[in-house]
Amino acid sequence: MLVIAISILSSGWERRQIGRQIKKKQQDVVRFLEANKIEFEEVDITMSEEQRQWMYKNIPPEKKPAQGNPLPPQIFNGDRYCGDYDSFFESKESNTVFSFLGLKSRLASKAEP
């Protein structure tokens, strides 16, 4: 089974506004995956230059920003690039997350409030 990998930034970035925004998006993705019992791995790109370079290399050119580097969270299913947070959010809103993640659709139990 392929594992969903989420590129993340670890602590230290929260002090900056951009870091708080990234952390919130990371948490949103993780909460969704946990609530739907989807196996995943967090890959901290701040701790590994190799992981950071792998992420940059495996994001298709048309998905990279015009300037700078793509920011986490970036979502992969094995070596397959699924998308960034905005793509994840759109798929969540349109109820197509399993397709977005490259997983077989299933009836997911809703997390209780």
C-alpha cells in the first residue's frame, strides 16, 4: 500500500506570520487524514535537505510558484504528486479527496464533533 506523505515545516516557523499559516494548513490536512483513517507520514523538510530537495524535484514544473520555492504542505502518494494545500482544500470541498490522493473511494465515517 502506498503511503500518503505530507511535506511539513517543524517548529520554529510559527513565530512568523507565514509559518502560522503553513502550520494551520498542515494541521487541517493531518486532521482530515486522521479523521478518515488514512495512513500517512509527515516528512519534515526543515530537518532534511535530502527530503527538501526530493520534494522540490517531484513537484511538476507547472505546479511550482513563479518565484521562490513551493511551501508545505505538499502532498504525495508514494512518488506521485497529489498537490498542495489549495488543491487539497478544493478536493475536500468537492468531496473528491480520495481521488485527489489517488486512493480508492470508500465511505468514510464522519468525525464526531
